[in-house]
Amino acid sequence: MTRQIKIKSKSTGEVVAELVEEKNPKTAKAIWEALPFESSANRWGDEVYFDTPVKVEAENAQQDVDVGDIAYWPEGNGFCIFFGPTPVSKDERPRAYSPVNVFGKVAGDPSIFRRVKSGEKIKVFRA
């Protein structure tokens, strides 16, 4: 059974995402066990990212990601949601600043995260 999380902010409401545990199981487990947590959102192109209480090493880390991917950024203990190109993208696909551990996927339309503004409170919890 796939585990689900919800990501909630004032501008998006509750958005469901599914953990992709087979790709990076240590990262998915660490995020799941740390839930719930709340942080302040940051925007970087078509990416929302924020601090987490999680500390995990790189695990099958990659810089090129897909629209809707949710990843952990080992360099900054960050939770990243990708929904389009970022400032380091080579085309219309998202690209992380540096390698990230992809551990989840937005279940619906990830473009809803375009509504999020830097500084907005964002909360992640188990669905």
C-alpha cells in the first residue's frame, strides 16, 4: 500500500502526494517518521522548498527531476516540490540546484504550487 502525505498552505489548501519508497527508501522513511512538521515556504523558479527536521545523506540523488516530483535536498535539509523549470533548468523540465533524493510525487496537478509565495506557512502531515 502506498503511503500518502498532505501538503497544506493557505494558497493551495491540502494537496495529496504519494511516497515513492522504492526509489529512496531511507529518505521516504525519514520524512514519514518526522511528520507532521511546518515551515516557511521559499520559491525558486517553479520550485517550492522549505526546511525540514530531517537529516539524511544523499541516496540515489539526481539533479534532473520531473514535474510533480517531491524531493529531499541533502545540502540544506530541504523539502522540494517541483512543478516547472527552475533557474538552472536547461529546458522546460525542472532541475534541482544540486542533487536531491526524490521520494514522492504530487497526486494531482502540481501547478497549484505556483500560488505559493515565499514566507507563506506550509505544513506537511500524514494523509
